[in-house]
Amino acid sequence: MSGSYVTDVCDLRDLLGPFPCPLHIARLLAEPTNVDLWAEMIPPDAFEFDGMTMITPVEVTAHEVISRLKNDPSGF
């Protein structure tokens, strides 16, 4: 399923201080699926969300997903 997200009425507060340094950011971007690394460098309890996010889901068929993957595997 895909869709669109509206976060205009959502505020994010940093509770622990400065974001990781550029070297840490580069490491995170090099390993985008390493959940443990992300949780270590950016602990989930370091942030507080206030407000709401609106999500508009769009259902797609398996055929469309396969077609999109063939055309642009990084586009998902």
C-alpha cells in the first residue's frame, strides 16, 4: 500500500540535545535498514511528537508493484 502523508499539524521536539555528528549521519545513511544502529544513534525516546499526521492510503495491485519495481527498484 502506498499513499501520502500530511504532517503540517505535527510538532517534533528533541528531548536529548544535538543530533548526531556528520560522521554518524553518514553511517546511518549507509545502513538505512539497520534498525538497531538507528535506535542506538537516535533513540526513539529522545523525541516527542505532538499533534497529528494525516495519511491517505492508496491500495495498489501486485501487478502494479511488480511493474514499479521493474521500472525503478529504488522508487519504493
